[in-house]
Amino acid sequence: MNKKIRPKKCAWCKEKFAPDRPFQPCCCIWCAIQKLIEDKAKKEEKRRKERLRGIERRTDKLSRAQDAFNVFIRYRDKDKPCIVCGTMHNAQYQAGHFYTRAARPDLRFNENNCFKQCAQTNKFTSIDTAEKFKSNVIARIGIEEFEKLKVRGYSEWNSEEIEAIEKLYKLKLRELKNG
């Protein structure tokens, strides 16, 4: 009992055709070749995306290292007041950089440039706030260390250095918590 195969659409050119055999996807050899080329390109793109998902970007590593550094700073200064307003209250605290990360990326991971700061004063700065911040930083680290912050340094870390910075601050935090 030989069934007649119904007409169907070509997988490539979308024209109707009468297949010679069951499961025939295309109307002719040319359409079949084009379909194979397209399928191969799709598979390659899928593999490329899967490989990229496994690769972590430098910015992701930098963000994780910054998070580890900020947690360390907040824990280091947990018993100290906000560097700007000088209050100890139940607020959300952040790691506030005196020289911002955008202005001075070389000081991004410098412990003398970063202090516990309440979110309010970290987000809303004025000239008066900046002067308080400066005077409190000098009082906390000394004028010699403050002057060292003015010297530009190295700021282009590679992926391995960023991973080492993240591990360093996680280790420092663990040591600080343990005693």
C-alpha cells in the first residue's frame, strides 16, 4: 500500500511542491543547499553565543572587585561615623570615594580615598559638603597621606589583576572579621 505524498511548502523558497519521498524538506537541490548553509550559520551563531556566555567580561570582574572593596570599606569603618556629616544613625551606608572613580580611576581601590559614608551625603554633594569631606579625610589619614592622593597612578588593570584585587579584599574582610 503505497500512499501518495501530499504537496508541501519548500523549507527555503516557500513554494509548493510535490515531494518525491517522505520528509523531503526542499523542492530542489539548490534550495536544499541554501537551507543547509543557513542551518550551518545558525548553529555556528548559537555555538558562538554559548562560548561568549562562558567568558566573563572585564567590566563584570571590575564590578565584582569593586563590590568586594566596598564591603571591606564599610566593615572597616563600621564603628566610625559618616566621613562627611559625622553622624552614626541607622542609615544605608556606602563606600564614598573622595576623588570619584570617574575622575580618578587610579584611586578606585585606594583605602585612603574611600570611607564609610551615608547614602544621603554620597549622592547629594555641594561645595560645603566637599569641604567637610576634605577636612575630615585629612583629619583621619593625615596631610602627608592626603597629598599622596594627588599623585596620579596606574589605573588600567588587566583581568588577572582585577581578580587578584577581588581576592585580596575578600581575604582582608575575612581577616578583619576574625580579629
